[in-house]
Amino acid sequence: MNVKTFLLALLLPVTASAQGFAGLGTDADGFSVPQPNPQFAFPADHGAHPDYRIEWWYLTANLTAEDGTPYGLQWTLFRSALAPEDGDDWSAPQLWMGHAAVTTPDNHYVSERLARGGIGQAGVLADPFAAWIDDWELVGDWDTLRMSASAPDFAYDMALTAQGPLIFHGDAGYSVKSAAGQASYYYSQPFFAIEGTLQLPEGNIAVRGNAWLDREWSSQPLADNQTGWDWFSLSFDDGNKMMGFRLQQTDGNNFTSATWITPEGVTTPYTDSALVATPLAVNDDDVPVRWRVTLPAQDVDVTVEALNADAWMTTSIPYWEGPVTVTGSHAGVGYLEMTGYE
Amino acid sequence: MTRATLQALLSHWWRNPLQLFTLLAGLALATALWSGVQAVNAEARASYDAAAATLGEGQYDRLVRRDGQPMAQDTYVALRRAGWLVSPVVQGRLDGVRIVGVEPLTAPGGIGPITPTEGADITAFLTGDGQLFANAETAAQLSGLSVVVTPEAAPGTAVTDIGVAQRLLDKSGLIDSLIVLPGQPKGRADLGTLAPDLTLQPAQGGSDIARLTDSFHLNLTAFGLLSFAVGIFIVNGAIGLAFEQRRPVVRTLRALGLPLRQLIILMGAELMIFALIAGVIGVALGYVIAALLLPDVAATLRGLYGADVSGTLQLRPSWWLSGLAIALGGTAIAASGALYQMAKMPLLVAAQPRALAMAAGKRAVVQGIAAAVLLGLAGVMMFTAKGLIGGFILLAALLIGAALALPLVLDRILAGASRGAKSVTAQWFWADTRQQLPGLSLALMALLLAMSANVGVSTMVSSFRLTFTDFLDQRLASELYVRTENEAQSAALLQYAEPRTDIILPIQSADTQVAGQPTEVYGTRDHATYRENWVFLQQAARPWDTTFAGQTVLINEQLSRRAGLNVGDEIALQGTVFGIAGVYGDYGNPIGQVVIGEAVFLRLYPDIAPRNFGLRMDPDAVPDFVAGLEAETGIPATQSVNQAGIKAISLAIFERTFTVTTALNILTLAVAGFAILMSLLTLASMRVPQLAPAWAMGMTRSQIGRLELMRAVMLALLTAVVALPLGLALAWALLAVVNVAAFGWELPMYLFPMDYARLGLFALLAAALAALWPARRLARTPPADLLKVFSNER
């Protein structure tokens, strides 16, 4: 079985028919579709939503070792549903994919896990919160979390402590993804302090820094004419944070969206075209690894540059994901994810 | 010049179409038998490879339970949660099809010979009723299931999702084995603490089935090679004769200034063209032979080893290319002697009609020495040969040595007969027969090989059949065998059978490894059924008493030979050490077996409940019992097999096994008969000058014809007399050396005089038939031709 072909089919499941039913709350296959004015309930919504096609628990962290060396870390659990139902054996139509990575200035370590739902090998429980695939775990109460992952060449074990509130993107967590109205539910915890140990071929390295956990689920993340996205999560030295994404379209235009987050967790959403992201330089594989990002409404005009240009995720669905440094009107660090460049 | 030379050389064949036919037919037959056998082997091997690829056998380590039973699915999840990268597999049989359930998300790449095709729908594969992937043949057996046909699937195998397989095989929540992926993560927990009942089986190069069946294929190959050798004898005879007859042409060509080198190249090229033509015909015939044999071979392999082999033949380039190569190679071997002689021949040596005989006289010494060396080697190997290769070297030395010695032995016999002859006609008959011997010797060698192979193989087969039938009588002592599907059925059966039978003998087994050999352990209830019927090859004092008391075990001959274990040695089962109290014959079983007492079995393998039961009762009561069982307990009659039924099934499997060898036997004998016919036909035309004086002195043509016929029958008879001891020696080598190495058991040898007599009769009949036409031709030679012998200067 060619797993790759199959996963591609899974993770980009938006069909033409799905669009037409968007307004009715479910699509043609019976999946629920995000609706405006969401009412989140926690901790339940930290858990899985099997009636939506896709969902993720996406953690990225900018870390520093005692000697000042910067590192990046990723822990992601994706859920992808073949049908809008759950189950407790192999027939459960829920598939799970975990990605873990550590990026150093010189190296990029990646690992991937795949698992079926229904048998206990992978899943997410809301209360007490636990997200896991195989031996990889993210568990705790969202004020504090423990996180671990392992691979043949690296492993890590981290402790996280929340230092601010959850924030909600778009319209109170209803995040529009295209001019045609595709949307997702999207909230984040961008205020985690994180510390722990990276086990790398170079040795064990004690690190600390800050982490950003994204939660997003939907049944129709991209429009037909959208081919990929560039996603920025930036933490400025002045305490402000900014999330921005740019969806690439086949007509050469882009759809952008941004959220400005004050140190207190007050958010200001920005809709299409408020954020402008322009590639400045590409790496050997034609992936843009230096960007000019502007958000005039917040006087942001920064250059975002990859810590390691080769942070390519050699996973079933390959993409670029790595830590960045920010210079210009605001200085800081952050994470950049780019898909659609294969 | 080249063209003219080639024309001159080829003209010989146009004038002697029979020789050309002999050459082409001999070569085509040899190639056909060889490549037919190879095609069968190739098909079977491809099937094993496809089956192995289904689960990546030989590539990955595996985790299985120590007692060979399925593990709980939770064990899989626990291992994954502890960092072990393993992928679960469920296997079983459904309607005779091997169902393999894999988990596509965790399985290593390349597991399951399936790529997404148009029929592949991920959602359909993973959820709902699921999908099975199988080839067209297998798909037809799986009615009522959603099957995607893919030619890449292994024969007799359907691959599906693990969840679907669990449901189809009634193994909900169970997993048979775990594939251990390469590249395990850091910090994974220790297997011993996680799952102490699991054991890691390291990946072994080559699949188990391929190794188990190696001996079977080696047997087939040996047969193919034997047939090929017989064919090459024919070709060698034809080429030798043609070169002999073309000496005048060669002399003339060389006298005209044709360089020797060019001549040799042209003659070689000419033969290679013939070889190519014959090769193509042979490969085509081989395909037909293979297609006819394959269903029987497939049935044999399934019956003997549980190996699934496709019943339909595919044309593989490697196979027909090798067929052509062996035709060319065979021709080269057959022609090298003749070409070498041609190169060495002094320019002006006259073509001599007796050249063949005289050359043979000189060759006799070399041949005699070679025969003596080979037979000597065979004699030594009889006592020292070990293993399959040794066995086959012994067979080859024996056969070739005897074949080479045959003309010398016949020559001696004829010389003796000629001395004893009183009348002139008789003296001439013997002398003339001796004179003809060199020309016929190749054909007679072919007959010798065919006959002795026939005697040898039929002795082996019949000995096996006899032993096996006796063995079945001992082993299948219970009148009825009942299989149960679950605990409830077992309990119902016991309750129903208790008052109606003499005794119930539960049959419980566990798969394990003993001394590195795959082995089944059987737990046996103490009863006279075993004590009275089983025959030991080796035994300590009171083996059953100590075994039922839980102190000792009994092992089968296969395990004894393969692991070098004998009575008095010790083996460990689940960590407990037992002494061996007896070794029993276990014919037809490819793997090792250990018998232990029921109580010990329950202690060592507490999770295994018996699902098969032998019931002792009045044989006449069996039909009523089965009907009553179905009515009272709902256990269907299909789960009951009476003794006669099992015997019939077992014997049927073995009958099919030997259909293959019998077919090859008949083919070899036919080729030998053909060789005699062709030799006699070619000799007949050359013999006119030698027969003319006999005719001139008053012998009638029909008398000469009758004598010709008699001569052929007499030579065949003498060959048969030599073939019998050779065949018996062959049978002994097959039973005592090859069989032990191939299957792990030694068979007692029985003799079948009636069979040999019938075979001898067939050989004489074949020789007589082959001689009939040439003899008639001689009898009808126009007197003018005979007269011409005296007038023509040759």
C-alpha cells in the first residue's frame, strides 16, 4: 500500500461537492462544517472533534541552550477522518499522524508516526487532557503540559507552563480561509514557557524558551484554487505576538489573514490583504526562506529569516517548517510553515 | 567461398533429412524437458517470492508469542505506546485462501504487493466491509466479498486490512505476529518487561517455504537434467554420425584450399543455427509440458508444504532465454568432440565406413577408465554421501558411470556369446551385433538411463506409498476425528461423546522452535491407542510410561535428524528440560514434532485448549454418531472426519505428488525409445554394404530383417538386465541419502519384481517397435542396391 499517495488523498480531502453544502452545517459526506460565532467549551474542545474532517494539535517552540545556541522544536498531532464518526476498533474511520522535529542551526531532525484510531494507539482525550500517538505524548491541564517524542536519531522531553490566556483567531475563533468563505475553528495558546532536554546525536542539550500551541479543526480548510500556505507565528521582543498566514492561489493572488496579540492576550484580527508577505530569497529547493512581512495597521515591517534554511519535513506530505529570527521594525523569533512547495 | 562451402556442408542434411530430424528432434526434446521443468520451478519460486513479499518475510524481525498462539491486540498497542515500532499481522485461511491482514499505516513500505490502482479506495479498504486484494484465480474463490483483482498478489493469498481479516477469520482482538520495523526510536522500553510472553524471531534470509520446498525443486531439476542428458546423447549420436559421413566432403573442401579454421567456424555456425531452431521448438514444447504438469505440482506443494503456487503458467523472459541457452550449450557439448576430431584429422584420411567403430575402439579405453573412476566414486559416496548435493553427486556418478560402462559390458557379453555360437549364422549374428554396438551405444545408454531412473524412482515411490499407507493405519487409529470452533462446541462435544465412545483423545498442539527447528508440540492423553500403534525407530525403556508421567518426550525422525537429537539427549520446552525417550517415524510431515503427556502440555501451554478430538468407538457406529452429534449439539457434520476420509485425503495428496514423477518417467522412456529408433534408422542405411555379403551368400532379405529385429530386442534385453541392478542402486541412493536430506526421514526399501518385469517388457516392446521400421526397410532393400555394393567403388 502506497501510504504516501493515500495520505495525500486524506489530508487534502476537500471536494467540490463539499463547498456547495458549506452553508448547511454539514457537507455532502456528512461532516460538520465550521459556523460563524462559535461557542467553545473547555476542556471539551481541547479534545477531538471526530465529526470534522481534519484537526490538529500543533506545537512549535523557539528554544535557547545555555550557551546561547538557538533551537526550534515541533510536536504535531494531526487527525484525519474518513467518515464523520468514531469507533472502538479497527473500523473507526479516524486516522492519526504525528510529526516531531528539532531544528538546530546546522541540522534538522524529523520523525513521523501514523496510527489508526479506535484501538488506543493514538488519540486525544479532553479531560484530563492527553494527546498521544505511540509513545509521543502531550498531557496535562493546559496550565502545565508535558510533551515527549522519540525517533531513532533524536528525542525530547519538555515541560510547558502557560503564562497567558488562550487567544482566538478571526472572528472569536472562526477563521476565514478564503474569499469564498472556507473557514476553520482556530485558537491558540501562544504564551507557554517551555524547558527540557533535547537528545540529539550531538549530545543532550538543556534548553528553555517559549512555545506556541495551535488548535484548529475544519472540514474544508482550503478552497479549490488554493495550493498551499505560508504561516507565521512571531513573538516580538516587546511582548507582542503576531499570527499571520498567506494562502497561495492558482490565479497568482493570495488570501491573507493575521491576528495581533498583545502581551495581555488581547487580540485584533485582520482580514484579507491587511497582512502582506513577500518572499525575498529562496533556498536550494526554491522554498522561500527569507520574507518581508508587513502589517501596516500595527506598523510592522520586518524581515523574517530561517534559522536553518534546510528545515524540510521529509514526511508523508513534505513541507517546510522551522524557527525564524525577526529583524526590522520589530525584533524577535518565531516559526514559519510553508506548504505547497513540493 | 563461404557461401559455396556452407551449401556443400548443408547439402548433407538435405540428402539425409532423417538425420536432420534426429538432430532437431533430439535437441528439441531435451530442451523441452529441461525448460518445462525449469518453468515449473520458476513459477513455484515466483509464487513463494510473492508470498514472502506479502509480509516482507526474511526482511524484518518479528515478534511472536513463545507458544505460537495469537497475542492480544492490547499487547500491540502497549508496545507501540512504549516506543516499539511494530506493525500487526493477522493470518489465516478462509475457503482455502490464505488471508493476510496488514495495517497499512504502520506496515513497512513494500509490504503487501499492492499499489493503489483504480479499484483502490482508501476509505473502502480501511472501513466498512473492507476490501481484499487478490489475483483473479484467488478472487474467484472468495465469493461474497469485495475483492480487487491485482495480478501482483501472491497466489492463493488475499491481502486486506487487519480489521477485516480479524472479522473474516474470527480473530477479533487477536494478532498473530508483529513486524519489527527497522530504525527503532531512542529510549524504547525493554521487551522482557513489556511483553514477557513474546519472543523476537530474527529475519532469516529467504522465505521458510522456499527453503522447505528446495528439495522438491532439486528433485525436479535432477529429472530435467537427466532428460536433458538423454537428449544430448541423441544429439551427440546424430552429430557424430553426420560428421563421419561428411568426411569425404571435408576432405574435398580442404583439398580445394578452404582453411581449416573457416571450415570449423562454418560447421559450428551451422550447428548453432540448428540449435536455435530446435531450441525455439523445445521451449514451445517445454511450455506445453510445464502447463500440463503445473496443476499437479501446485497441488503437491500445497499438500506437502502448504505452499500456495499459482496453477497458471506465466511466460518469463528469463525462462525462455535460458531454454535457448541450454539448447545452444547442449549442442556445443554434443558437437565439441566431433569438431575436435575434425580439426585433428589428417587432411587426406579417407572416409571409412567403419570409422565409427574403429574410433569407438580407441575411445573404449578412455571410456572404460572414466566409467571405472565414476563407479568407484559412486561406491565411496554410497557410504559417505551426506546432504542433498552429496546425494545428487552420488546419483550422477552412478548413472553416468554405468552409462559409460554399458557398451563395454555389452561388448564383453557379445564376445562371450559369439565364442559359444556354433552355426555360421549365429556367429555372424553375434559378430555383426558387436560391430553395430558402437553406433547403437548412445541410444542404449539413453535406454539404460531411462530404465534405471524408472526402476529407481518407481521403487522409491512404491516403497513410500507402502510405508505411508501402513503409517496412516497406525497413526489414524481413532475411528472419528471432530474439530470444534470454540470452547462451547468443545464442551458440547465432550458431553455428547462421553457416554457414546470408548475414549475421547483430545489433540492439542503448540507451534514452537526446538533446537532452532520449527516444531509442533503435541499433548497426548495416555491410552492404548498410542501405546499399541506407534512404531519407534529408536527407544529407551518404557517410553510411553515415562512420557505420560511427564518425565520425557518423544520426537519425530525429522527433528531427530535435523537437530541431531537421539534417545537420551535433552530438549527444552518453555524452559523445562526433558529427556528424549523415543524417536518415531513421521512420514509426510515437513516439520519437527514433539509428543508430551497431556498433563505436562497443560502446564507448559495453559492458554491452548484442544480444538481437535479423536474418538474411539465401534466403526459401525460412526455414521449414527455424526448425525446425532449434529442434531444434539449443532456441531455440523462437516467438522467431523472419519478415519477413512482422512486416509483418502492423505493418500490423494501423495498420489498427486507422484503423478509428476510418473509423467517425467514416461517422457524419459519415450525419449530413449526415440533414440533407439533414430540410431537404427541411421545405421540401417549405412549397413547395406555389410549386409550385402550375407545376402549374397544365400540369406534372404526377410531373414536379415528378422535378425535385425531380434538384435534390437536382444540388446534392449541385455540393457534391461544391466538397468535393473543400477535402478535398485539408484532407488537405494534416493531412499537412504536423497530422501533423508530432502525430507528428513529414511524409508525402508521394498522390491516390486512385477513392476520391474512390466517395465522390462515395455522396454523390449519399445525397442522392438523402434526396430520394426528399420528392419522392414532392410528386408525390403531392392536387390539392386545390395548388388551395387559389389560393383560400386566406394
